[in-house]
Amino acid sequence: MDTKFTRLNIPLDPAQTGRDATQLESGLRKLIIGQDDAIQQIVNIYQMNLTGMNAPGRPIGNFLFLGPTGSGKTRIVEATAETLLKNPRAVIKIDCAEFQHSHEIAKLIGSPPGYLGHRETHPLLSQEVLNQFHTDDSKLSFVLFDEIEKASDALWNLLLGILDKATLTLGDNRKVDFSHCLIFMTSNLGASEMAAMMAPRLGFGIGKSRDDIAAGIADDKLAGKLARSGVEAARRKFTPEFMNRLDKIVTFQPLGAEQLRKILDIELNQVQQRIFNSPMDRAFVFTVSDPSKDFLLAEGTDMKYGARHLKRAIERLLVQPMSNLIATEQVRGGDWVRIDFDSDAKQLRFAREAEGLPVGEMARLVDTSVTIPALNLSQAAVAETANALRARSNKRS
Ligand SMILES: Nc1ncnc2c1ncn2[C@@H]1O[C@H](COP(=O)(O)OP(=O)(O)OP(=O)(O)O)[C@@H](O)[C@H]1O
Ligand SMILES: [Mg+2]
């Protein structure tokens, strides 16, 4: 062949992702535990969007999330908004169970002109609503349809149009454009079959250590089997038209002991964040010993309810007692509250370890392996002091 250029044949690596997609991935990995497949699928679609490789005239991505309750289906959507838009609430949520009847559909799209009540209705799915969380940096919208198996036929028809053409026609004939949306749909479909598959492995905790449970879940073969059972349940329930419009179907895995431990750290960090977000004169810091964490995990592990059960245990055993301590002024701004496990009484023990600490000092006590974004301190300095303090407090106990 007579070419005017040199043929190079340089090998390329399509597995590398760009900086923004890599940042999304590491952000999600900090917040979402044990659902790497779901993270990967979101990152892939985001990367395609950044490079303009998405199919035009469709939403950026249509995802169906299946799997057990409390496994992170809703949380991963919030976490994506949190990472990309710095706002976990920047998600438009439609609870499909609430739109069973035709007059309820009007809440979503508004009623036709001339119809009684037309002027009063503000459709929940208008263009303004979709665009409300746009920032200078990002024009993405996140729409979440929860529990889609409960959607009425009318809602299904709306959904099919959105998924396929990225448009919705409102009651007054205005069009809403969904082409800058990531659409997420969740369903517990197949979760009971999945639980039945897990049961012999887990013995539901009876006579098995939590490590056995974690090992059972880490088993790739089982993960694959669970994923297939989820997809099969979806194929039985949903029409081919719907299934064909999906970009990705992800089956969320039940969470094991190892994952719940990491989620516990994230949740404790979020409680700390809430306290730091209160007026500064009321901000205090708390630390939780390892035996206390073991106790919270033992109380909060329930294979059926996933991380939901853990969150309830944290509220009941830690947050609620702490709020009593605040209300009775046993704990005030600038205090360091140390939480240990009382093995005789089988409960958490709270002690005021220090008082009058400046903010920087309190921040240094926080476990920085799970980062608190709001704190603008040099990570290295914080980690160093936190380690020193931890070593000191371990010595004392
Ligand atoms: N994989 C996970 N990683 C981190 N946190 C999680 C995970 N799964 C659940 N959580 C925590 O548990 C809470 C409940 O989870 P989430 O709302 O995502 O459950 P879900 O899978 O949507 O369940 P449901 O089917 O009942 O709606 C979350 O807000 C989060 O705090
Ligand atoms: Mg949910």
C-alpha cells in the first residue's frame, strides 16, 4: 500500500479510565461497600457520557438494580450524586407504589388544560424539577424510580417512553427532555429466592462464625448464581419491551460480616459529621473502641435486612443515648466522648475523656481512614495526631 504516513502499530489500553471517571470510582468505593459490579457499571456509563459516546436521544443510562433490602441500591444513587454534584439529595425520587391510580399519575405529569385543578398542579416530573440540581460544572440529573414492580400500567407507559426516547409529555403537552438523566430503577424482585439460596450457606448465623458468613458471600460462584436468579426473576415479571430498554441490570449482593464492618465505620463517621455540622459551640467528638464496634455489629447483623438493621442498632445503642447526654448537658461542645464496651453489663459505656478541645484537636481524633470531606485539615497531619492519640488511649485502657 502506498501511504504518506508511517504505520506505528502502538498498542492502546482501553481498560484505563479518564481522570473524572477514576475520581467517581474512588469516591463511590469510599461510600459503597461490597457492590463493585454496580460501581463499575455506573463509572462505565459516566465515562461514555463524558466522551460523548452515549447513544443520542436516550437517557445517559438506564439501570435496573435488583437484590435484597438494605444492600445499597438506593444509597449508591445518592452516593453518585454526592460524588458528582456534592449533594446526596440531588436525586429525584419517584416511589412507584404511590402512583397506582390515574389521578396519582397526574401528580407526576400534571393534568390537561381545562381539567379541574389544572392550574394548581405542579407536575413532579417537569423540566424545572429535572434541572433543579444542575451546577456550573454539571448538567446531570439523577432520577430514581423505586419499587418499580409496584408501578401501575399508566406509569409503565410513561417509563417506557422515558427509557426509550428520553422524553415525557406533560398533561399540558409540554415535553420534558430526559437525555441528560441517569435513570435508576430498583426492585426487590428475586430477593426472596436469593435469600433461599443463601440460607444453607449461612445457616442464618446458627452455629457459624461471622467469618464463615463473609466467606460464603465472597464466593464468586454464589455471587454469579445470585445475579442470574435476580435477572431471571426480572425476565419473568417484566415485559421484553422494558428489559430491552435497559443498559445494565445489576443484582446487588447480600452484605456479609466483612462488608458490614466497613459500613459501620462509614455510618459512625456520618454520625460524627452530623455532630460537627451542628452549631460549632455544640460540636463534640466521640471515639468508639473495637469491642464496642464488635458489639454494635453483633446487635446489628441480620441477614434479612442488610445494613438497615445495622443502622437501627447504631441509632438505638449509640445515637439515642448520646442525644440524652446532650440534652442533659453531660456532653457539651469541645468534649471528647469515649465509648467502650462494658462486657459485664453487655452494653456501651460512655465517658467524658476530655473537655474544652478546639476544633482542630477534635478533628484529629476522628478516624481518618474514612474521610470526612467537610474537614479541611491536612490529611497527613490529622492522621499522625490521630494515631498518636489512639496509641495513648489504647495504653490507658
Ligand atoms: N453496600 C453498602 N455500602 C454502604 N452503605 C450501605 C450499603 N448498603 C446499605 N447501606 C446503608 O444502609 C442504608 C440502607 O440502604 P439502601 O437504602 O441503599 O437499601 P436498598 O438496597 O435500597 O433497600 P430497599 O430495597 O429496602 O430499598 C443506606 O442508607 C446506607 O447507609
Ligand atoms: Mg431502596
